[in-house]
Amino acid sequence: MYMNPKVPKFFPVALAISVACVFRLIPHYPNFTPMAAIALMGGAYITSGFWRFAVPLLAMLVSDYITVTTINAQWITPAEYFTSPETLLVYFSVALMTVIGSWYGKNKRSLVSGPQAARLGFASFGSALVFFLVSNFGTWISGHGLEMTFSGLIGTYALGVPFFGYTIAGNLVYSFLFFGLLELGMQHWPALARQTVK
């Protein structure tokens, strides 16, 4: 049995995820959002299997509801938005990103070390790829892309390529920002951290 590195308690992680959601509500470049950071933090830091997925998904649900009922109220109703295959697949991609966060969280050491920074970068890029593949498939299957043929699916992915760079950039910026803030917080306020044992 050995002691793992300290990880933040549930409350600071949930708070960080909630704050990250606020950034989804302010004007931003297409796909330049903290969605992946939200999922990665949940996967890496929340130990409960249920809450690991529930907290990021609930945070997404709340911020999406606010967006749909205020910013996009003239374009779509909450019922239309939350029952569309496109939205459901986006939430599925968040669950997959949470799994990637769980991988990152295993045997994690200090974020300031080169290998851990590289692992977080890889997790951020992997999350961008997952979102690109799943969300564009959702666009196509919902009838918002090109024709419902294989060539139409490929064309829908091609149309999504220009936005892929924004997704990668947003994932990297927000992941390093929020993971870094949590790591820094644990160093300055040890009460925020807990020690796990294997």
C-alpha cells in the first residue's frame, strides 16, 4: 500500500467545473469552450463512479439550458434542443471525455512535470478528436449536415475541419488553466486536498 499524490476534494472540483461553465455563456470563438476541461476534471479528480460523470454532465445541462432559454431562445425550444440526436451525442462525447480524464488521473503526479503536462496535452487533444468525430456525426444524423449517404457523412466531417483548431486550442487553454489553478490551490491551501491510498 502506498500514498498517491494529493488530489482536490470534491467541493473545489465541483466549484471549478461550475466556474468553467460560466465561460460557455460568454461570447467566444466557435468551439473555443471549456467543455473538455469540465469533463477531464471530473474524470481525473472525482473518485465516485457516479459523480465523476454526473457533475460534468449536470454542469453542461445547466449551462445549456441557460443558453437555450436566453441567448438562443428565438431559434430553438428547450424540448427541441434536449431531445435532438445531435445534443444527445454531444453529451455522449462529454462522457467519453470523462473517461479520458480518468485515464489522465491515474498515477498522476504534479502538473508542472514535463511528462504530466504532455499527458494533459494528449488528453486535451484526444478529447478534441472525440468531440469532432461524435458531434459531426450527430450533425449529420440529425439532418443538419449534407445528404444521408456515406459521402454526405464525409462531407459533413470536412465542413467541420475548420472548427477543429478552435476545439484543440480551447481544450488546451482551459485544461491547463483549470488543472493548473487546482494544483496551485492545493499547494497554497492544503485543506483543499485529500490524500488517497492504494
